[in-house]
Amino acid sequence: MIVVVSQAWTLDDGFHADEYIRLYTEFLDFHLQHKGFRGRKLIRGVEDKTHFTNLRFFDSVQDYEELIKFEGYGEHIMKLGEHLKPYTINPKEYMEVILEDDFS
């Protein structure tokens, strides 16, 4: 299993952060359409409440790359982006899951 890790900083820790969370939550249905999707987590900074880390779990990098080609994916990403500070690099990294302890 791989995890796609990306960082995001919202324009503020109020309205824009709330909208980012709302839109990210709505995005789940889109992910559930893909057979290789295994789950996700959205993590928010305690000290900097504008900082979010997205963890999306897939069977493979190829599964994730197929998902981002689905119709409507780019449009939803653009909506999320309206609430984010601009960045110059793509803050995304592919990582392997080596150990998983699930305490939820």
C-alpha cells in the first residue's frame, strides 16, 4: 500500500479553513469510485491551524494516478485551491506504508 502525502496552508484558520475541510469532506464520494482507494486522513496543525496534511491511501501509485485523471477531479482540486495560500512547488510525495497499527 502507498500513501500520497501532501501539504496545504489555508488563507486563514476560520472561513477558508472551514471551507477547505467541507470541500475535502465532500471529495470522499469521488475517491470511493476508484477500486484502488483504501482510505484517507486529513490532519490539521495544532499550533498553525492553517496547516493541513492530507494522507490518501491506495494500493499503488498507478491507482492514484488513474484517479487524478477521472473527469471532475481537476475541477474539485481548483475549488479546494481557492481557499489555499499559493505555493510554487507541488507539495506531494508518494510513500510506502511499512507498518500500520490501527487504534481507531
